[in-house]
Amino acid sequence: MKDFQILRYIKKWRYIIIFGMVLGLSVFYWYLSRQQYYYASINIEYLNSKASEGLTPTGNELKPEEIRTAVIVSSALEEVDMDINVDYVRDSLSIEGLLTSEEENRKKAMLEKGEEYTMTPTNYRVRLSMNSSYSVETVQSLVTAIVNQYMTWYGNRYVITRKKPGVVDTELLDKYDYIISMDMVSSSIDKMLQYIYSCEESFRSSQTGLSFYDLQTQLQSLQNAQYESVYVKAVNSGITKDPQLLLDYYTADIAEQNLQREKLLLQADEMASLLQIYEERMLESQNYSSSGTGDSTDEGSNSIILHQVYEIYDEDHNPVYSQNNYETLMDTYAGYFASVYALEKKISEDEFILARFSGVTEAASESAQAEIREEIMYLIEKINSIYAQLNILGTEFNQSEVAKNIRVTSSARANKGVNIMLYMVLGGILFLGVGCTGAIVLGRAGDLMDYVLYTDKITGLPSRISCDEKIEEIAKEGALDTFSCVCLFVTNLGEINNRFGREKGNQMLAELGLILQIATKQYGFIGYNNGNQFLCLLNNSSYEKAKDMLDFIGYELEKSQTEIKPSLTAKIGESNRLSTYQINNLISATFKQEELIVFKPTNK
């Protein structure tokens, strides 16, 4: 049987191995391409003091999964101008809570003690995964847009409680009379000032360089100077488009405000009755406490009225004022009267306008109307100019307020979900390994099959079948060139079998087979042609070279240490000497040649 030579097997099947590896990698790449996906993630952190308790700044339950709501996703898709199914994007989003190293240690310690651990992280990772139909850039820009939209939505819902006032309508004068328009302008100024008062006055815009205090000063100056001047001029001059419509408007406005005033007074009376009951109960509680056990720590029935009367502190250990129920009711009661006072003031102003224009019977002249219109429009333009600056400042302020409660802690990082190159390298190694292993297995199986079918089991040389196939192979090649055919004969095989048994004869043939296998590697094909014959077919071999082979065989038999040695003769047929260039004819001619003694044993 042939030696186990790995490289020989691989070399024999190398083209099939390469083809199989290329085919396998092509299919593998096609499969991986269909399985490819891209993902991008951004980390966000909730910064408000109640975030660790799972609450928003307004005290609502903190729900990071709100980032997946349809309104946020659809707004993000509009921002990046992408036509993608909203539900697909929502299903592709995931929000994962992240724990700090300290929280991880705390979790580990609690679990080791057998205590229950509840995760309340303030850091979250927002991850978007999309299939290979979309590019890495698409996934990255989309997850960034989603987080930006969520932060805006979160700020408006849970952080920013102040609403910016609207701009003054530039077509106001086309819809209303001059005095009514001035009232609306005054209302717009008041709303802008109220918004400014609710903000941090020292906050300054990075774009305009103005602070809330600067805009407050401008508005107040505009209100106290230009607005008052225009308003007084319009009232004192009785400038109107239609006196009757103006009187009807203020008459209706006074009636509506009187109804509101009556409603507020009724609510104030009901609140006064409730306060009366509280005062009586508080007096009873004081009497009960003074006649009680005298224990100063006993709250008595005061707890019914005055809850949380003791000092409380916030997370920074600053004292927090605790307002009891009675004080809350008093504030509400005072608020009713403040509203009543504001209504009465407005009614008084409307009555003044009503009285002033009750004697006016016709519209003002066109020149007077044009003049007052121009002054009012100039005033509106000034107010809207201040509003534009206030809008910029308010937007920046809101952004800063939102940034104090939620922030992005990492930029979007997009990656491929499947590292195709790595898998292709691993696949190449796998397919190459499988191919080489298969070649080795097939090659060795071929050797085994050749050994079983084409190898003589005793000598280890090619069998009679192999000799016939070798002859046919040479015959197909055509005429011979320099070619030698040698027939070896074991002349004492029958004698050995008779005297010592077939086992000894087979042993002698096996020893001879080993020598002939060595000769095969140096000279050419040698096969066992059954019986006591060996056929040697030596290509590119002259008579002298064939004779050298016989000398080599004789020498090897001579130095052999075996007890039983073969008696070996041979006949040589060389194509050029016999002028025979067909293999079958040469073999026939060889058997007719003179017999040469190769080896004759000296042992008895």
C-alpha cells in the first residue's frame, strides 16, 4: 500500500478543493449579505433630582420607552426626510438601562446578601437596528434625529412649564378698531413681561447677547413711553373707525367681565365659609391640647388641620417651607380677590372708554386715522422686533433648562451587525480545511481501494490486474522508444512450498517483494504476474540499465539475512535491440530471450 502522503492527496485534488472553496464562499457571502444589518446607539442621561427614583421633574413616572412613540419617530423621519415605515422603525428601536460602576457594586452586594435588587438607572442606551436595505449613514442620522426629537418632546412635556407668548398680529388694525387694537397690544406686552418674569433674568443669549432683564427694560420703556403716548392720543382725540361698533364692543366686554366678577365673588364667599369652619376647628384643637395630658410631643387633633408642620429638607439638605392646608386655602381666597380687583380695574377702564366715546357720532377723519394707524403699526413692529429677540432668548433658555434635566452622553456610533470579512476569512479556512480533509480521506480511500483491488497481498507489488492495465496504458501511448521488458522467475518457489510449506514460500516472496519495491522507485514498474513470475516494464531504459537493475536485486538478495532465499532468473527484452516497438510484441519476444541468473542461493 502507498505511503500516507498528505501533500500528494491535496495536490491530486487541488482544483476541486479550490473550486469547492470558491463556490462555498460565494454562497456564504450571499447568505451573510442577506443577514447583514446596521445598528447605531446613543447614550442619554436623566439629570433631574428625582430621576434616581424613576420620576420626571414634574413628578410623573419616568418612562424612557416613550422614545418609541409614533409622534417622535414620525417627527424624526420628517426631519431627515426619509420615507420609512414608522412601525418598522419603532420595532427596530430598543432602550436599555445602564448601571454605573458604583451601582453595579451595589447590585452585586445586595444579591450576595440575598436581598432583592430593583434597577432604577438614570443612564440609558438608545439603539436602532435596521436591515441591509439601509446604509450605515441612514441608521446613524435617523437615531440621532430620534433622540433629538425625544429631548425636545421630553423638555416640553416635563421640563418647560412656561409657554412663550405669541407675536402681535400685524393685521390687527384691519380687524379691530384702534382702541381695541391698543388693548390687544397692551395684553401682548403684559404676556411677554409675565413670561420674562418667570425666567431667569440674568440668562443671556449667545446669539443676540441680550438677557431677559434687557428685554424687560425695553418692553417696559416701550409700554411707559410710546404705548401710553399713542393710547392717550387715540382716546383724547376720539379717533375711531365706527363709534357705534366701538361702544357695542365695550358694552359687551363690561357685561362679560361683570359676570366673571360675580362668579369670583361667589367663590370667595364659599371659601370664606370654609375658612370659618377651619378657624373654629383650630380653636377647638387648641382648647383640647391645653386641657390634655400636657405631653408636648402629642400632636393632638392639630394633625387634622396642620399636616407637616415640622421642618423638611430637600436632597441638598436645604430647609423647605411646608405650607399647611389653612395657608393654602388663604392663598386661594386672596387669589380670588386679586382677580376681582383686576376685573374691576379693567371694567373701570372700559367704562372710561365708553364714557369718552359716547359723545362721538362719526368716524375720525382719514388723515387722523392714517396718522394713528401709522403710529400703532410702528409700535407693533417694535414689539414684534423685541419678540423675535425674546423668542431666540427663550429657545436658548429652554434648551439650557432641558440640558439640566436630560443630556446626550455619547454621539451616535454606527456599526455593521455582521463582520462579513471576518466570517469570510473563517469560512475560507473552514472550506479549505474541509476540502483538504476530504482530499486526504478520498486519496487514502483510493489508496486503500488500489491496495485491495490492484495490489498483491503477499509481495505488496501491483497484482496481475495492475500488470494488464499497465500494458494497456502503454499500448495506448503508441510505439515505444527506448524501452526494456524484464521477466523475473522464481525457480525454487515450488520446492520451497513442498519442503517448508506455503507459509515459508509466502514469506520468501514477501521479502523479495520488499526488494522489488525499492527497485520500482529507481527503475520503473514491477508487478507480480502470479505464479513465480514478476513483470518489469522499464520506460527510457536500455539493456544495460535493465541489467543494472538485476544486479541491484541480486546484491540485495545476497546481503539479505533471511534463511530462505529465492533462486531468481530473468529474461531481458530491449526495444532497440529487438527492433520491437509494440508493448505486446516486446513482452512476447522477451519470453524467448536467453535466461540470465540473477541470484542463486548457497544455502541448502
